Amino acid sequence: MKVSIIGAGRVGSAAAFSIMHLASVNEISLVDIMGDLAKGEALDLEHAANALDRDIVIMGGDGYGIAQESDLSIIIAGKPRAPGMTRDQLAGDNARIIKSIIPKLDTDKILVVTNPMDVMTWVAFKESGKPREKVFGMGGVLDTARYHSLGGEGLVLGEHGDSKVMPDASLAQKLIDINNDVITLKKGTCYGPAASIGIMAQAVIEDTHSVLPCSCILDGEYGLEGLAIGVPAEVSSNGVKVVEYPLQGEQERDFRMSADVIRKMIRALP
Ligand code: NAI
């Protein structure tokens, strides 16, 4: 199995390290417009693979030749949030970056991480022309991990942003705050996202059919269509299959409001 990572910055390089630990991958390619950065990260990761006694071919550079025939391409290229910034403020610039990357990919499946992730997943789906099960986004696994760190139980769904939806809504503000704390303190996030990407890549590569919260393109499920939003999905080597989960009362109302937030951002795209 071959995984390509587009964007070898803080999260992209850590994601490669995480995938190396979690998934039985044979090849990892890192592509970044900063070619030397991708090459350097690949070299460093190659040393890590040797130390771990893992037989993985790792390449880096600024050309897409090394990313040909990928089973999974993970897009983590683009601008990150600066302290005080919301994810949607990144939408225009990062949509242009996603649109420039998609035509260069030679891949079966695309996992989108770039923020605002649900909107960028929608952009990748539209630009790639792939079936919807092949294009999905990472946000819910991370939000759920953070929610559990606060004592919450169950899955975090909806937008990977401030309108996210969780079983215990009283934890909502705390969840936003702990995420902002990481960004304020270390000017970005890295290990949490990387581990979450690793979990999703593992489910794809090892065909585990695990049910994970993923940003999926909906086509009537939950009464919604024309957007990507966080829902439970079965993740396998074929991609994602939406699982319909009964939402009730406040959770259902909040999920619809979250969908409206994403749709508004999609409509505002350049
Ligand atoms: P970073 O600035 O460390 O890395 C971004 C990399 O993208 C840079 O190395 C840059 O050279 C590269 N890049 C920019 N344009 C490119 C292009 N056209 N082709 C290839 N590479 C390109 O940023 P970081 O912290 O790694 O974050 C990356 C993205 O991931 C941001 O949008 C951030 O908001 C998002 N993110 C999403 C998370 C999620 O849960 N979905 C969690 C953490 C970050």
C-alpha cells in the first residue's frame, strides 16, 4: 500500500511518522512546494523507519512523480490557523491550493485535512470527480479524542469547527477552548491531528471497517445533500460508507445548524 502526503509541514510530517507506526504501509511519499523540506522530512523519516526496523520506501520532493499510483493521498497542504483566527478565514486561500493539487494526483482515495476541512473535502470531491466514498475528511477523530480528554463519551459530529456537535453539549465551549489553547501556546497543533490521521489511514490500509467520525459527502443521509460534514462512517480499503446514526432532540437541531454553517462557507467560496 502506498500513501502520499501532500503538504509536509508540521502536521504532514508528523502524520507520516504516525502512519509509519500505526499502519502496514509499504511506501510513503511527501510532496510539498518547499521541495527541500519534503526531501529533508523524508530522509529523517527514513532514519526513523530504520530505527524501528520497518521496511518502508520513503520519498520526498516538490514533484508529483513520487506520488503516482497511490492508494491514499492525504492533503495537508495550505495555511494553518494563526492564534485568534477561525478556520473559515482560511477558506478562500486554501480552496485555491486544493484546486491546484487535485489535478496532479494519481490516487484511489483522498483524505482531506486542510482547514476548513469540511469545506475543503467538498472542494476536493467536486474537483476530483471521484465517487463520494473515495473522498473524505479528518476532523471528527481528533475532536472526539479531545472530547474524551474532557470526560465526554460518544462521537463528535458535525462541522470540524466551532459548530461541532457532541452528546454532552455542556462540554462544547470547553472543547473549543482546549483546541484554541494548543494553538495559542505552541502556535499550531501537530500530534493530535497526526495520530488521528494515522488511525484513519490504518483503517483504510488494513481494511478494518472501523466506524469512525469522518467528514463525508452526504447524498440524502440525515436528510442532507450537497455538503461534506462529520458523520459516523465505516472506513475500509474502499473508502467511507456513511452510517446513519439516530440523532435526537438538541443534537439533531445542532447538527442541522452545523450543516448550515458549512453550506454558508461553501456558498461563499471564490
Ligand atoms: P504548515 O504551514 O506547517 O504546513 C503546510 C505545508 O503546506 C507547508 O509546508 C507548505 O509549504 C505546504 N503547501 C502550501 N501550498 C502547497 C501546495 N500547493 N502544494 C504542496 N504543498 C503546499 O501547516 P500545518 O500546521 O501542517 O497545517 C496544515 C493544514 O492542516 C492547515 O490548513 C491546518 O489548518 C490544517 N489542520 C487540520 C486539522 C484537522 O483536524 N483537520 C488539524 C491540524 C491542522
